Amino acid sequence: MLAAVIGGIFVVATSDDDDEKEDAKPSATATTHAAKPPTASAPSSAESSASADAESPEPSIDPAKPFPGEPLPLRLNGDSTCDYASHIDFDSYPFVTRVDRAEPDAEDAAAPADLNWYGCSPVEFGTARDSHAGVLSKRQPFSKQACEAAANGGGLEGILMHSNAVEEAGLIAGNSICVITDKGRLVRAQIVEAPWAPNLSLKITTVS
């Protein structure tokens, strides 16, 4: 190796022997690349998300509508005796639990209910103790806010299902019974046909 100062610049010249020695040394960088197979660049977050979506099955149930097939039909019928009650719980499906009122645990069976239907003459229909329910008129545009306000406004604490009381309560075809369940969910029970004692036909949709 020769070194010289030319024009204030320090120049280092290497001999051919030195170059050959350097070429003979294995390169750490070259060795590293040789040991690893070539890899593709990391996918972007968008590509990763698309890949995850492609691999994951589509959810079978809309999170806003937890029960398949919504809106779901619900028909409440009266009984020829006063022995039975139907308790409607919109947080589980099927919605109705029918119990013998003479059973010791009949009151416990009603505990998770949102609405109660006592099949007698006349039928008694009303809101359960931990829920809220009211009627939203078909003349008013439906919205989540309007339905929630109707439910909180109440009015269905206890209705005897004879003609005058049914009309006064707004239980007519096209109107909606809005319910806030004991678990805080908002449900729309639209009346699909004019009720006549002792029957009531509804179409159930989860709002939130």
C-alpha cells in the first residue's frame, strides 16, 4: 500500500495483491443474503385487511338484528281459561314463554319478560316491571329516536284487550309498539293487522 499527499489530498493506493485479498474475503452482507430465501415486501395494512376479510366467513347475523330472519312474526292468542300467561322477552328467541299461572314459580318465569299477555276474558296486555313500552303512530315517520321516545313515554302498563281500550291505546294496524327491554335494547313490534280480542299479530324488528 502506498500513501501520498497530492495537492492537499491524502490519497491511498492499493496494490493488486491487496485487492485480491479483499476479494477473497467472504462478504458478511453477501453471506447473509445467500442464507435467506428472497422474501416479498410486507403487505400494506389495506392488503392485510383485505386478506383477513377474504379468509373470515361472513357473519351470519347482522349485529343490529341478532335474530335471523328479522322482522319476525309474533302472534299472541287468548285462551278460553285464565290459567295461562305468555311472557314476551325480546332479548331471547323464541320470544314467548307460556306458563301455568298456578305454578309456584310462575312469577319467576315472568322476571326476564318485557311484555306480559294474560289469556283470560278479557285478555290483559301490558309492560313488564323492568321494561318500557309505548305506541308510535303510523302517521309519524319511524326513526330510532321517535321509537325510543315512545317507549319511554309509556302508556302500555296494562291494557284490557276489548275494543274501546285497544283503540284508545293506539293498538291499531300499522302502529308500532316500541319497547326498551330490561337489557336496554330497543325493539319495534309493528301491528300487522287490526287486533281483535283476544288476538294480536306483530312483526318484530330489533332497532338497537
